[in-house]
Amino acid sequence: MDLGPYLLLASLEGAITASILALTAVGLSLVFGVMRVVNVAHGEFFMLGAVASWFVATYLGTHPAIGFIAALLIAPLLVGALAATADWLVLRRINYDPERTIVATIGLLYILQQGTLMTFGPDARPVEPPFNQRLAIPWPSFEGGFHLTWPWGLGTTSYKLFIIAAAITILFGLWVLMSRTKIGLIMRATQLDRDMAQAFGIPVERVYALVFGLGAGLAALAAVLIVPVQQAHYLMGGDPLLLSFIVVIIGGLGSLPGTVIAAVLIGLSDGIISVFFSPTLAKILATLLVALVLVFRPQGLLGKRIA
Amino acid sequence: MSSARSAHILHLGVLGLLFAAFFLLPAYHQGNLARILVLAVYAMGYNLLFGYTGLLSLGHAVFFAAGMYGLGLAMHLGGATPAPAFLAGMIAALLVAGVIGSLALRTVGVAFMIVTLMFAQAGYLTILYFGTYTRGDEGFVIPQTARALWGFDLTDPTNRYFAALILFAVVLLFIGWLVNTSFGRSLIAIRENEERARMLGYDVQRAKWIAVTLSGLLSGMSGAAYALLFGYAGATFASVQYSILPLLWVLLGGAGTTIGPLVGTIFMFYLIDFASEVTSAYMLVAGVAFVLLTLFAPTGIAGELRRRALPWLP
């Protein structure tokens, strides 16, 4: 059979990975950019989003679409509030010292993950998608004149396409928030010069809590979107964390456009490489690549070199 | 009494106590303590880099695993006897640490942590990828008959305890000696003020590389000893969790103190042991400990002791 349809399918799966990854990684990048701290617990906020989505869908118990919309609103808010509280109670008190923040967020990682294990349990639980029509994809063929064929198995679902559209919408919304609103301006000012922002009367500590919550909320939002395709599980935060690290580093620490571009790059190539090679090998290559990018080009692909 | 002498007496006292503990403790705790002593060697290796040189690595599991698989594979596939296999484990850890050190040390701060994390992750995945030889997550058992060193059967609890104690003693005395040499002092100078150490003419980069390599070697020795004494090697020991644990032990016991790693390992081992009887979510204890430590006791148990009561504590 032709390679083309396979490649198309792989790119489509890759685009979904890329969408989710972009949302999660932008959350991590935002926190790093504004606060200059690495949030190791970021993957757990992703996991909490998925788990919260399951709880909402289960306890609302009506039509999947209502549960989904409710989860889309409730889960990010809940997780964001939790993250902001953690920031206020812990990170603020250690003065955002980079090393101690890493240690504290490692602690947070275990608390959230193990807390979920105690309440949600060790099982993977599915959430029903709000809509899920199967769509067949035509494939152009030029044998004996141009016509469209529908090769066997080449298809996707409407929900998967919705994920991609939703991610693009959310990222656009975030861009508007950062570049066109007062809150975005305040966040950018804090990022540029914390002390100067403070001197101009910006409540830096509250901005930090907001940014930390926003970053976690984005991860939770990504999880709500993906959980109808994947399943909610208490250990699901590991892979998004690692991939987000990779994306944020390749894109240049703290650069939001770089992060999105890197997410698309990594997501697509992950999808395509996994079809043709072993996924483990793909991960080994990706992690080594990141380590070497950090070693030899620490500013990332789009980041600016800090003099 | 000079502080160097009190330090020496303290170390010998701790070793004496551990020697006596074998005859006083019931069998269950003897076994635990043997495990703790081996893991404390890992913690001491980590402490050399984190506590003394001030470099926070999130990827030490790769060194532990290098030692473990260096010994394990030499015995499992190569049919080597324990002594050369242990040497193979040390060489494997030395090579891995030397290479990773020379690359990772080109970065500083947060980037260093992430680079070490990434290298360790690549190491872990490599072990999974070569599952035909390493048996991946499932791991492999080193048969009881092969685990005899110079006529001593290391599966016997008594021999095992004293083998662990000897390894621990050698490393403790070595660290106690090292941190008082001019090289050890230059590491502390780098931790306190890297720029100033450089200005004073120290080759900071070289000293840091030696610290990473030495720290990796000690971690690898612990990994090799763990595989030899407890007869099992598995990919779990290369996972992120085993990079995080030595950080926890050292932070709890006291970074930059010679006995801190042992104190932290004992405390954490029993805390987790106790918690795992109560709930399957026993790593919750580790999480809470991390947060509380960063908030209230960033210098750990031995560090607090040094600050409050015993300023001479090494």
C-alpha cells in the first residue's frame, strides 16, 4: 500500500499531540518566563485536570456534552486555584529561590500524585467525548486520471479535529490576553523587571500567584481536552511534563511563540517517528537532543542569548 | 580539641555504633540497616556534589544504574566473579559520570538540573530499549551461588551486613578526609562563591568535573554493591524516583555534612517503610517532607544541629 495515507494519519495524530503539548508547554513556559522558576509539578496539574474532568462528568451524570462543557470551565479554575494557593503558601515563602523552588515543586508533585492515588485510585478511567462522529478522509489518486479514493481505515473522528481547533482558539485567546489587555501588560512588565514593576506599584506577589495559577490552568485545560481520547490515570503527568520540558527548552526558555513552534515540531515528529520507529527510541533521541541543545545552544531555537 | 579531631572521633564513633547495632538489633532491622548503609553510600556520593560543591543534579540514578548494570551484566551475561564485576561497575559509573559531567557542566543553574534529568531519562530509556539484555522493568536476579566474594557468601545476613558496613566505612572516612584536603576546601569555595574562587585562581571547571565524576563513581559503587548484596538489578533503579531519593536523603540529613546522608537515609527509609504499611501512596511522605524541609529546615537535621549546638560538626 501507498505510504501517503499512513503519513497523513500519522501527521493527524501528531497534530493532536502537538495541540495538547502546545497548551501544556505554554503554561510551563509562562511560569518560567515571568517567575523564572521551573515548576516540576506541572505534569501533575495536567493529571489533576483530567481527574477533575472525570469527577465532573461522573457526578453530573447527564449528557456527555454538558459534562464536558462543565469540566472545561470547572477543571482549569479548580486546578488554577489550587496552584495559586500552593504558590502563596510555599513558593512565596521561599522567595522563589530557583533551587529551593525545584525541591518544593518535586514535593508538590508527590503530594498531588499520591493524593490522587489515595482518592481517585490506581485505575485508568475513561471520559466519554461530547460528540464523536467518524469521518472518512479521501485520498487523491492519479492512477488512470485524477479521482478521490477512501482507503481502508483512513479516518478520524470529529472530536479529534475539535481538539486541534480548540487548542488553536485557546492559544489565540492567550496571545490576546498577553498582548492586548492590562493584565497581560502587567505580567510582561513583571517578566521584564521585577523590581521596577514593584516600584511602579504592581503587586508582584499577586501577579506571581496569578501566573502560577494560569500556567497550571492551561495544563488542566489541555488535559480536559485530551481525556476523552486518553484515559485519566494518576501517573499520566509524567510524559506531558517531560515533553513540555523538551518543548520549552527547544523553543527557548520563556519564549511563548518559540514554545508553540517547538510543540508543533515535536508533536508532529513524535507522531510520525512513532509510526516508523520504536517509541522508546524516539524518546531516547528526543531527550538526548534536548540535553545537547541545552549544552550547545542554551538560548534554544528562538530564545535570545542572555549576555 | 581541634574540630578535625572531633570530626574523626565522631566518624569512628558512628562506625562503632553501627558495628554494635548488628549485635543489638533483631534480624529484620539488620537487613534494613544493611540496605540503608549501601544507600547511604549513594547519598554520600550525591552529597559530595550537592552539599559540598553546590551543584544540584536531578539525574544521579544514571550513575547508580551504571554501577548496578556494570556489575549485573558482567555477572549475568559475562559470567564474571564478584570482584572483577564490581570493578566493571565502577568503571561503567566512572565513564558515564565523566562523559555526562563534561557535557552537563557547560551549563549552570536550572539548565544543569534539566540536562542531568534528561541524560538520566535517556539512560533509563536505553535500559528499557535493550530489554533483551537488561530485562527492562522486570529486571534480573543474580543467582545466590554467584554472590560469593573471596569465600564469603554475601547472601548470608551477617556477611552482608559487614560487607555493607565496610563499604560505608571506607566511603565515610574517604569523604571525611577529602573535605579537609585543599581540593575539598576548593569545592566548598565554589559552592560559596564560584566567581570568587575563579578570581583566586582555582580551575573551577576542572574541580567541578572531578566532583561530578567522583560523585558518580561513589553512586555507582553503591549501585554495584546493591545489586551484589541484594541480588537484583532492574530498570526501576534508573528511574527519576531514584534520582530524587538521594536529594531527599541529603536534604533531610543535612547537605554539606559528613554524617547527614546517613542520618537522612535512616530517617527516610523508616518513614517510607512505616508509611507503606499504612497506605500504598507512601511517596506522599516524601512529598510532604520535601515541602516542609524547603520551608522550615533547608539545612536538614545535621545542619540544624550544627547551627544550634555543635558548631564543629563536620
